[in-house]
Amino acid sequence: MAPCSPRTSVGKWSIILIGLFLAMYVPFLLLDNFDTTFTSTLWSDNAAHMLRLSYMTTFFALGLGAFVTGWWAILKQREYAVLVFFAAVLGSGLFVLLVMELVGIIE
């Protein structure tokens, strides 16, 4: 049976990155819910868009980082921890969604 926690530093980084991604998801949902409330003035509208852009950039960096470090740990360093597989699969899904968004399949 595969261990649950990673033994390599790259595997640990993939867990940290995907954990940060998941921890930032709840505030992003709250921001998305409150976005329509604060669009009455020009400043609040621009601030909400800038905050959303910063969150999306951070999501991109964390998801892509988890994708790369997770698969690097699995393929190159023979890391078979369950959490590393979880991080790699979730990062792969995020990477596919990002590519679909950039290509224009999802709007």
C-alpha cells in the first residue's frame, strides 16, 4: 500500500501548493458573491476587478505549480504517496480547465 504523506521535498511542495489553492478557494467564492453588492461606484468596481484578477493570477500559479511539482515527483522521483497523486490529478484538471479557457472552449 502506498504511504499517505510524501517523502521527497518536491512531493511535499506539491501538497503545499494544492493545499494553498484549496484554502484560497473559499475567500474567492465569498468575493464572487459580494462582487455584485459593491459595484455602485467606479472605485469599488475597479477594486473588485483588481482583487479578482489577483486571485485568478494566484490560482493560476498555485494550480500550475501543483501540476508540475506533482507529476515531477511521481515520474522523476518515484513518489507514490496518495496525497501527491491527489495534488497531481487536481492540478491536471486545473491545467486542462486553464487551457480550455485560453483556447476559448469555456467562456
